[in-house]
Amino acid sequence: GELTIRDITQPVTFEVVATAVSDSQISGTATGLVSREAFDLRIPEVPNVANVEEEVALIISFVANS
């Protein structure tokens, strides 16, 4: 699908794991890798602070009811 961050839209593929909780509810997670550069996400460099990788995992937890 497509993901929009700060008015920039890029294609992103998510791996989805879902579980049927009941006849009317599912829950799960969707995980995808996002390039900071593709979305123009700049992280300031601060001495003695851990760096953020160029490619980061976006993990979305969800619950869907019908």
C-alpha cells in the first residue's frame, strides 16, 4: 500500500499477523520497513545520544470489530 508522512507518499509493504479473538473481532500487528530519507525525516545529531538508523521498522498494533 501507500503511506503518507508529512505530505510525502511512498509505497510500503507491511507483513500482517492477525488473530481472530471472537466471531466479531480480530487483533494483530502490521510491520513494515520505512526509509527516513524517502519521507524526508531528518534526525538531529546530538553528541552522546544514540543514532537512528536510515531504515526503521514501523509496527502498528490493531483491533478490528465488526
